[in-house]
Amino acid sequence: MDKSNFKENTRYTITWRTPDGKMRPANIYVYKMFDANMIARMTDSGGLLHKIAYADVLKIVKEKAVDKENQFFIPSAVLDEKVWKDRSVMERYSSSPHMGK
């Protein structure tokens, strides 16, 4: 896969190769996209933010755009590429005005 297969503020069900080399299914919400990877929340396992390389995604099973009113917000400073240079996972709470969080 490459960058053109993904969009920001979209939910995906994917098959990906985890850092330990295993192929696993995952549900993700894509926040930010860079040239070689994206920042996404694992919506089905603890909600951590992960830096996922496009090449690690083997298959997109499902794609669903998120309406503006249901999009989760994370400050742009947290999603800056410099912050993620030496990081692959981050615990970060996101909020949605629509959901009262």
C-alpha cells in the first residue's frame, strides 16, 4: 500500500504486519498522513496512537469516512512529524465535541 490508498479522518479495517512481524487485523482511525507513514488510533485495542508505515498495511478490508461532527480532535503539535521522528506509539486522549468528551 502507499499514501494514495488512505485519507485523513477516515476509519479503516485493515490487515497489517505488526512490529513483531505477525499479520493481524486492526481497526484504525487515521489522523495524519506523512510521506512514508501515517498516525492512526487503534480503535479496537486500547486506543493508542501508532505510527504505521504504508508498506506494513497488506490489505484494506473496509473504509468509512467520518463526518465532520464526529471527527476526533488531537492538537496539531502532537501530530507533528518531528514529534514522531523517534516514536512509534503514544498514549493520547482525543475528544469529540459532538460526543461531549
